[in-house]
Amino acid sequence: MRKIWFVMWKEIIELRQDPRIFGIIFIAPVLQLAILGYAATTDVRNVPIVVVDVDRSSASQDLISRFTGSSIFQLVDVVSDAREVDRYLESGDAWMALSIPSNYGGDIAAGRSATLQVVADGSDASSTNIALGYATNLIAGYAREMMEQRRAAGAPATEAGSIEPRVRVWFNPALESRYFMLPGIFALLLLVVTSNLSSMAIVREREIGTLEQLNVTPLGRLELIIGKLLPYGLIGLIDVLIVLVVIVFWFEVPLRGSFWLLFGMSLIYLLTTLGLGLFTSTISHTQQQAMMTSTFFFLIPMMYLSGFVFPIENMPDSIQPITYLIPLRYFVVILRGIFLKGVGLETLWPQALALFGWGVAILTLAYMRSSKRLA
């Protein structure tokens, strides 16, 4: 028992010599719990919806007010042409579309049955199912209220009228959950593999003592960084091809968009993951510290705050601005847009530009912090 105590005391002494480890062990879990406690929710709120109101009557306005007055739905726009819905659903600005026909107000006033069309983006099968349930329940409740009001006013039961919602699901009609999850897993795997490998690029040289030998070589700092990152970038590209083959041919997730666009976006994404790993390497002194820093401060928060698992719209308003700092957020939107919606760069350019800017910024920061000097 005494020998075990000495070994334990030795480990405690070594940990005390590296105060950053204590920060990672004790502070990181508290920060993650504080942030993820709000982000990790399966509730569906603030569902962005676009309304096609061809009728433009008081009855249609009353129906729209039921959606805007609910905490579940958030009205994005009211348009007059159903063809305008496509761009909202393809870009992800709206999850659902409600179409009100031209004769809706007349049918309601005459006590005739009215038909509404509800179109939903099925990319996120779980959230779509819940949102559709909310929408149909809201419409059914509204219809019941109108029927009760007409009957209370003395209208015959046969003239009370009803509202029938007709639901259509785009991009993932069968609401298969793997269509939603696998593109996100694709992005997460690239992040984990390439950032963890590159995070140990410089710190490993420092830890085993070979960084001192590099000091006497004619290698410049930029050449050293490029030489360190290129092998991991090649590994990332191989992973892209392997994972893509498995997703498309094994799991049968449709690739409706351009393969070359997906490959090009993956190259940009690799800039961010490799840059993130290199930056982690510059602020760490040991491989263990680099691994823990990468996992606790970058990988786990990115997984939960990117919209990969939990929709960003469901998060509190104070958390949502933080998600714009997460590169995984942009790449997940790009992958799901290419895989499920078949959209191109004309729709995805804001995410592509943000991802490229993030990659350039983190690589520049990592380059400025990197040095051939021993810390």
C-alpha cells in the first residue's frame, strides 16, 4: 500500500508542475456543462416558417397570427407565390412552408371545408416530425375553435366547416434519420482525426527533444508548418473518399449534389481542422495536454453547438451567437445541402465563405504563435 501511495504522490507532483492540466481537468467540464446544459435539448422551438398567402383575407391573417403567436414557430416571410418557397427551404432559412389557397376565406365564411398545404424540410427527421406534429395540432385546434363558434352562433353541424392540412416532406420524404446524421458524422470524423493528429505535430517534436535539432536546419518556420500539415491533409482527403463511399454505397444516403463541390468544400474544411490542430499544438507542452485541450475545449463544444445533434434554433438566444464561431456549423450545412437538397454554390456560398475565412484566420493565428524555439 505504501508503494502505491508513493506512485500516487509522484503523479500528483507531476500534475502540479503543469498547472494547465488542472485547468483542463476542472475548468473545462464546468464550462462544458454550463454551455451544453442549454444547447443539449430535444425540444423544438422557434421553427422558422414561411407562409404562402394567396388569399390575403382576414381569415388567412387570423390563421397566420396563430402561428406567429405561438412560441414554437417563427415567421420568416409571407409571400404570394408558391414558387418562392423553394429558396427558403433549400437555403435552410425556413424549415416549413404553409400554403393558404386563394379561396380559403370564402370557404371559411361559407362553412365549407378548406384545404391547407404544409411543406416541411425532412433533412432533420426527428425535428421535422415534432414540428409537423405541432403544426397539425395547431391547425386542428384552430379548426375546432371555428366550428364551435359557428355552432354557438346557430349554424347547422353540416355547415360548420373544417380545415384539412395536407402534408408534404421534401428532401427526405421517408424521414430517415441516417440521412440527417451521417453527413454530420462525416464532418465530425474529419474534425476528430485531422485536428488530433495535427495538434501533436509540433508538441511531439518538443516533447521528445527533436525540435532542438530542427533549430539548426535551414528550414524556415513556414516550411516546417507546411511539411508538418501536408501529410495530415493527405490523410484527411483519403478519409473523405473512404467515408463518402461508405455513406453513399453502404448506407445508401443519396448524393444529390455535385461530388466535386463536396470535395472542394472538404478541402476548405481541412484548412480549418488542420489550423485548429496546429494552434492547439502551439499552446500545449505535452501530447497529453494537446489531446485534452483539443477534446475538451474544441471537439466536444463544436459537436454540440454546431447543429450536428441539436438544432441551433432550439438553443437560447444567448447561446446562438456563439455557434457562429464554430466551423463545424458551416460544414454541416454544406454537407446536408449537397447530400440531401442537391443545391450548389449559389446557395451555399455564405457558409463556404465563412468556412474559408475561419480557416485562414486560425491558420494565420497558428503561424504567428508557432516558433522553432524551445518553450
